[in-house]
Amino acid sequence: MNKRIIAALLGAGALAVTTVTAGVQGADAASPHLTHLSGLHAQRVCATPAAGHAACMSKVLVNSKGAIPQATKPLSTALSPAQVRAAYGLNGTSGAGRTVAIVDAYGYPNLERDLTIYRNYYGMPACTTANHCLTIIDQNGGTSLPRTDVGWSQEQALDVDAVSATCPDCKILVVQAKSSSFANLGTAVNTAARTPGVVAISNSYGGGDAPDTTYGKYYNHPGIAVTASTGDNGYQGGSYPASSSYVTAVGGTTLKMTGSTRVGETVWSGAGSGCSTYNAAVAGSSTFGTGCAKRAMADVSAAADPNTGGLSVYAPTSTRSSTWSQYGGTSESSPIIASVYALAGGGYSNTTPYSHPGSLNDVVSGSNGPCPTSQWCNARAGWDGPTGLGTPNGTGAF
């Protein structure tokens, strides 16, 4: 397209956009680089789950018509890998080839292509199936990959890009469940756990509170860090699997960066928090005044606000096309924390942060409330519901 025509369109306020409906053809190479995000808002990419199922916790910036603006380069407001690592004191750390597993529902045919575009842009080492850095399997460990779902494909793009950003030399295993039922997702988690080399498993999905007596068999993997998103709707009470006693429940923050400098971090208003009515408290949490009789969410947190602190992601807009975009939600924070566990190279336990709270950035302002008990929704010194004990400051707390 003629540059004058593009300039005229942008000057008139018109943006190239693409809907998230399957089958819509994108224009990856022809779209402008968007630098002005006025009028965009965050929209969830997965539908509300039915009973016994989970929804992914990813949000993406869209325009007033619910369409994702297309861009040939990362959005200027989106967090880059260098900013993620700088914000959380991770420069100089290495994953030493350890594997972070991603568990999601449904297929994503262009995952390897899109991940390659993302990593090439940011100058990361190749992570492909050919060099055995990337592995994609079905929930039983085979190659019969499930049907495509664009929303869950977008979730997977966020997850693998977040792992890449946080731990560029980690290997990535993607296990695709055939549906979003807890039975199928749980089967995928068990498959990930028995795969050699896996040290952390990220679960960026959730449903209502549920008992470990029903689903805990899927998430109880001593020696492996299992992380789970607490949700994107503020204080709502327990959300499984984040409300499981076996996982690290990951809340969300609004992270503000100026270049490579972390200038502030507050509660993201959408970060999920609450108390489980079923499951036992995490060992070590009892001295932190959670106010919960049983398991409290969250344990720790990381960037999740899709507007301020959303991650730069190269993700699908249809079954055929992908574009640069800005994603957030606690689907962003869960794979970040899983990757920090991998960087730490330690014992991989959800009790470890409670023994090392001084090695975290304590988030002391912001709210996701209202709620019945202040610390469940309001930031404070020490533990609070939306951000747990805080965000990574190096790997010492993991």
C-alpha cells in the first residue's frame, strides 16, 4: 500500500484491525505499526466455562468493535522480554535448558511459526521442534493434537511468549488437552509432570473453587513447581486450580516501566483473590495473617494488567493469521512465575516463597475489592490477596 494512503488513513483515525473470529484473513505484513492505543480496551479471549470446565485467563487489547488492531511490530506500550527480566531482577540468570511446561486446551496449528517470529524479533535463540527446544503433544503424550480454538490458541501464544521472555534458554513443552474440562486439563498436567526435564508447569486457566479430593490428583507433583492463575475478575473467592493446596497461586499487578527501569508496581484491579472453602492452607502461610481459615490466594504475583504491563505477544487472530498485540491477565503472570522457578533451579515448592519473603518486591498499594476482610482485596505490607507476598526480585524466593 502507498505510504501516503497509510498516513492518510492513520490521520483520519482509521486502524487496521482483525476480528477474533475463526477464518478471517489477516494482513500480517501490510499493517501499520500502532503506537497510539487511545480507545482500546481489554477483552477476555475465552468464554465463561460450563460446570466442570475451565476458562483461560488471558485478555487482549481490542478496539470498540472487539477487533484486535494489526501491527507489523510490537505495540509501543507492551512489555518486551528485556523489560520483564529487568523488572524482576533476572538479568544474568539461566534456565540451563530446564523445561517449562504449558498446559492449555485445544490446538494451535501455527504455534511454532508464531513463536519463531516472536523470538527472532527479540534476538532470542531458536526454539523449534527440530532443535528439541519446543515440544507439542496431546494430553496423553502423543501427536494426535486436538481441534483448533482461536481463543485458547491466543492463550497458548501468550504462555509460550511469556516463558521465552522470562527464561530465553528454557525449553518449552506444550501439552494440549482435547477440551477445557478439568478431567482433560488434569490429564495433560499429569502428562507434563512425567515428561523428563520438566521442572515447572504453568496453568493459565481456572473455574470455581473445587476440592483437592476431586482434582488434586492432577496437581500434586512434589519436586515440580505447578503454578496457576488466580483469575481476572478481582476478589471473587477461590478459583481452582489456584485454590489447590498443591500449586503456587499467582496473582497480578500493574507494572510500570520506563525503559529498563521498574518505576512502580501496584495491585491490578482484576487480579483474583479469595479463600478456598475446601482446601488446606499452604504450609508456612499461617504466620502471614491471611484471614483465611483454609487456603488463601495468592501466594506470589507478577505483571498482569493488560493495559499497563501487558506483554508483547505475537498471536493468532484466526486459524490462519497472526499479528503483534498486547496481552495480559493472570495468564501472563502464571507462566512468568513458572519460568522464575525454572531459573531458580531449586526445590520447586509452593512453600518456598513463605520462607523467603524478603527476596520479593512487596506490593503495598492498590485494590481489587471490595471484600469482607481488608487484606483479601487491599494491598498492604507483607501478604495480601491480590499479590500474595509480592513479585520476583531475582530468584531467591523460589
